[in-house]
Amino acid sequence: MRSFYCQKFIFIALLSFGLLFSSACGEEEQAKGGAKLDLVVMEVSEEPELVYEEEEEEVLEEAEDEGGVPMPVAASVAASVFPGLSSTAYAAGYCRSTANDTPVYTTSSLADRLGTIYALDEVYFFEIAPNASKPYAKVTYPVGTTRKTGYIHLSSLTLGNFGERIASAKASATVYRRPGEAVYGSIYVGDDVRAVAKVSGYVQVFYKAASGNRAWKIGYVTQAAYDLVKGMVVVSSWQYPMAGAYCTWKNPGNNMSWGSLEPSRSSRADKRDHHVAIDIAGSSADVVAAADGWVASVQRNNNSANGVYVVLSHSISNKTVYSFYAHLQLGSVPNNIAVGSRVDKGQKIGIMGTTAGTTSVGRHLHFSIADKADFAGYVGYVPKFSGDKVLYGNTTFYNPVFVIRNGKLP
Ligand SMILES: [Zn+2]
């Protein structure tokens, strides 16, 4: 589970979660999109070098070619390895325990006890072996005015296997020794950052430190700060994606169409009549970004169950969410709306259309907000539910009306 920084440098790239938002609204109610998860494993090198630049670019291209939804920051598409440590280059950080009780052993077999690392001991990590029979890290730790060398169980450092790489941080962030503890350092714009584990509102990160033997540091940033580093756009201000938006099949002000029973669709055997989006039109046919964000996915042709669509990514309430704009007019998505592009709230991303079989229910925009870019299984309608959010499959859908009005998630 921690293979991303093993000695042999296995490079794991998760990519191309090719998800087509399955049918949204209109006639096409069956899920046509499918989740596709490609796992690419490449043995790169025996030596820990920064050798994965090319691979990551290929990965991104594949993801784009297949209409997938790579992370909004190009460089963060692939999970990646932790750069190598050596007898001279180390990463500095603290063990997980907040007590003076981290055991140190004399050898990597973790059998013979050498001593104990205290909570405030800054530890240098020279070697990390996640695939050893007992995963370990070779460390030095302060004892009096010198440092002792020993081995700790890797779980004393991290429980992580997250592995996402941000080759060039998009924002600076404060790094803490441990969640809620003292400031340990800073990530600066352009730094190479690896996310390791998520811990209750924090992300454990390895990041490139000053030059010299202290090659890296290990610490924690808040989830919100991590989103900024990653290039996510933290937003609280939202607007309807159409000027003068009104529900296409209910009176305005009636909570749009979220969760309401659609006009009778008796032919549908599973009664999935409750809508996890809003179907709207507006005083202008222009469709605009509901909030600042990044383009996560674009479908310019009319081959998907959702027709022409755009997906934007945002960070709100410490979560990454995706806003989804479906059934756009063919050819209406501007060229600057490309995967990885930054968009501003109110920026035009297309024109309301009738793609994907929506002609029978009328021209409209299908607009939803969800916590996954992977909308596999999403059909636009789910069985009866109440409230302003609903879990369907593994995706949580949020009532867009609530998000727009309150600037937070329900
Ligand atoms: Zn809809």
C-alpha cells in the first residue's frame, strides 16, 4: 500500500478515470458512461532520481484524449513516487505520535530495541522501505548533543499511501509539525510536493526543502491549504450559471428542480424521478461558470449521454467539488475552456443547447454539483430522497440552489 516510494521506484500512475457523466436529463435515462480506471505500473529505476517527468506528461495526454477527468493541475494527474533518500540526503520531520513513545530499533528487522524517539525530536529519514516484510524507515534522532541512528516502523511516520504529486505548487502554504501543532515550515510557489496521507482535515506532505542534505521535509498542511497548493480554487461565492435563471418546468423560486418529482415518467421502471441537479434556462442563453475554478473535463461533441458538457473543479467547505454543465449547444464551448484552464466566475463556458436527446423536454441547462468527477453510474435522477444532498452510488450530489445561496456545502 505504500509502494509509491519503494526502493525500486515503482511508479504508479492512476489516470484516466474516464467518466462520462451518464445520462443527465432528457430521454436518455440509462447510464451510458462507464468508469474506467487504468493502472499503469512502470519500473523506472533502481536509483532514486527524478525520472518521472515524461511519464506524467504521457499520462495527462492519455487522460485528455479519452475525455477523462484528470486533476485540474496538469502535473498532479499521476500518483507518483517519493524521491529517493540516501545516506546523505534525508527528509526531516516528526513521528506521528504526540507522546515520547516511538520505539527505535537497532536493525531493519525491528527486533532489538535501541531507544525511544520523543514527540519533540526532529527526525531525519534516510531510507524508507514500505515493501519490506516489516515496513521501516532508517532514521537519526537527537540524543543529547549528538544523533543516534536506528530504524522505526514506517507506521510511526505515516499511514499514507496517497502519493499524489504536485510538481510545482500553485500557492504557498504553512506546514505544521503535526495536525494542530507548531509551524514547521512553508511550501512556496513552485515547490515539488507529494501528498502522503489525509488526516482529519490535514494532508501529510513531503515537500522539497532547502538544498543540501536536508533535501525534503515532512509535515502537514490543512486540506484547504493543500487545495491551494494543488491549484484548486477555494470559493465561497457562487452564482447561477445563467443570467436570470429559472426552472424550466416549475415556477421560479420553487427550489428549482432539485429533488422534486419530475413530470410523470411512468415508463421508467425504477421510479428514479428525483432530480440531483437543476434544469434551468435564463434571460440569456449563455452558460457561465458558477464559481471560480479549473476546467476538469470538456466534451465538445455530442457523443455522450450528456451531449456537449463542461466540468469545473472547485474547493468549498474543505472539499473538492465539481460543477457540471450539460446539454450545451454543439460548437458553443470556447476554445479557452480546455482541461487545466482557470476560469472565473461568470466566464462564458458555452451556450444552452439541446444535445443528448433533450429536445423532447425542451432546451435547458442541466446543472449539478457533486464531490466526484467520476460520475459513473450517475443518471441525473435517483430514488426518492430529502434534504440538500444525497449519496448515490459513491457520489454525493449537492443541491446547487443551496450552494449558490449559502456559499457552502449543505
Ligand atoms: Zn436535469
